[in-house]
Amino acid sequence: MIRVGLIGFGLAGQSFHAPVIRGVPGLELACIFERSGSLAQKQYPEVRVARSLDELLQDAEIQLCVVATPNPSHFEVAKQCLLAGREVVVDKPFTVTSQQARELIQLAKQRKRLLTAFQNRRWDGDFKTIRRLVDSRVMGQIVEYEARYDRFRPNPKANAWREREEPGSGVLHDLGSHLIDQALVLFGPPKSITAAVLCQREWSKVNDAFDIRLEYPRLRATLRASMLACAPGPHFVIHGTKGSFIKYGMDPQEDVLRGGKMPEGTDWGPHWGEEPESQWGTLSVMNGESRSDQKIETENGDYRGFYENVRDAILPGSALEVMPEQAFRTIRAIELALESSREQRTVPWSETAN
């Protein structure tokens, strides 16, 4: 049994980490660091609550620390955990800068500790389905890939730190971390990046929309997000030399977890992460002069897959799915997108800052 300390009990800690950790055999949610308030105690009365990071780290039996604090603190909190000899999961975005990411990676190697980023969207059902379709080459050579998060949130959210002018705030670090990670998993680092990072809501103090193009030798990957999309477009559009795949709708897990229906034990059930048939994507393939269209059943999503992999990777013999070097590249892509938007030019891919 791997004892887990959860650091932070805001939205990420409450909805995405605590219930998922408790749903994975072999992991025990042993302690929650909640600086003030009683939400953790009410929700998990059997779990010890710490009021400081030092208090949590004083428990020598906690082997894995999960950093679910606001973005600007990810680096310092993860660093303290590594220095204390713990394995570390950091909620996305991994860090605010690529230099911080490099430092954490080097420290983890020195301490011989696991370090990873919570890129749970790799375990979305639609993305799992897309990985399978791309790997099968049923669409041939992929030449165009588009992924987008469309939401409609025209009004400010009370006390939302993501909307304050702080390092790592804004939709690019938030939703961009997911879209960029998925694109890099499918296609690797691009040759160049061209981006427009925007403030579309007049009251917004941080970026709330973006349009990023990752250029490859024979492929363009376009990643988009908007908080003013009352009528959402397709979540994924993929074109290849033999066919296309178009998919609407989002993975259902987030709405369930955020809605307060916290799964426990068998409550996850065989239908967890199951998408309604109305949201299945359509695969269109040319057969000679005729086109065939086929609904492709979406695989069940399951965020427990992330923590199952972490559990197994802590033990000898299993590979880590979300490597820290991949988390570094995601942050580096965010930096390059911001540079491209600021200077209004295409920037070449580089893993070293100027």
C-alpha cells in the first residue's frame, strides 16, 4: 500500500485527485494539506488533515505527494517534496516556466525519485480512441489535426485565482496544457509554432483564448480554446490521406467529478467514463470513388489509469506514462506560443530559452 499526501484541496484536489486516488487499489489517501477550512475533514473524516506542508512531510510513511496547489506554487512545493525524499505528482501545468521544469527534473534524478505531471486528459475516452485510430493508420498519413476546448463563461468567477494576473494564470496554461500534451503525444515536437494568445472578454486581465498552430513536415496541428463559444464546434477534427474523423462533445468524467458525485470503490462501475452514442465520432474513409461513414464507439475514459500507472511505476519493472521530459516540452511549447503571439511571428521549436 502506497500512502499518499494530497497537497491542496481546491477544485483540483477535491474533484480530480482525492476521489481518483481513492479509487485505485494499492493507494491510500493518508493525509490532506488544507491550510484552513473543514472541507477535507467533512468529506473524508477518516483522513488526517495537515495545516502546513511541513506537518504533512513529517509523516515518514507518506511515500507519494500530490501537488494540487495554485500554479505559481507548483515549483516550490514540488521541490520541497523531492528534497524530503518523496515521489511527486504535480497537477498541470507542471510548472510556470521551462527552467523550473528542468530544475525539478534534475533534482528528481539526483534524488532517484519519480516525478510526473497530472496529464489526466490522456485518459479521456475520445483521446484514447483517437490514439488507436491514428496508430492504426486507417486515415492514412495525418495531414491536419484540430483539437479545441469551447466553453461559454462570459462573466467573471468569484475568487478565481486563474483569472488574476499571476504567473501561470490564464487559459493557455490551464486548458492549453491538455491540448498541447495530447498533440505532442500523437506527433512529437513540431518544427515551429505560430500562435495568437488573446483576451476576448473585456474584463479579463489574463488570456482567455488562444489559437496555436504546430507545424510539422507534412502536418499542421491546430489547438484552440475560447471562453465565448456559446455554440461549441467539434472537439476533434482529423484529416488524413485516406479519410477523416470528426468528434463532438467532451469526455463525461469532468462533469461527474465536478458535480460532487464522488465515486467510491465499486461506484466507479463498468459504465464509468462511458459516452452516449450521440457523441461518438464519425470516421469517413474513401473506398475507390465512394465514401463510407461509420460511427466509432468511444472507448471508456478512466482517470484512474493515470494513478494506476504511477502506482506501478513506483514499483520496479513498470514504465512511467507521463514522463517529466514530456511535461517540460508542454511548458516549453506554452512559452514559445506566448513568444509567437507577443512578437506576431512564427518561432522555431527550441528546447532552450534565449
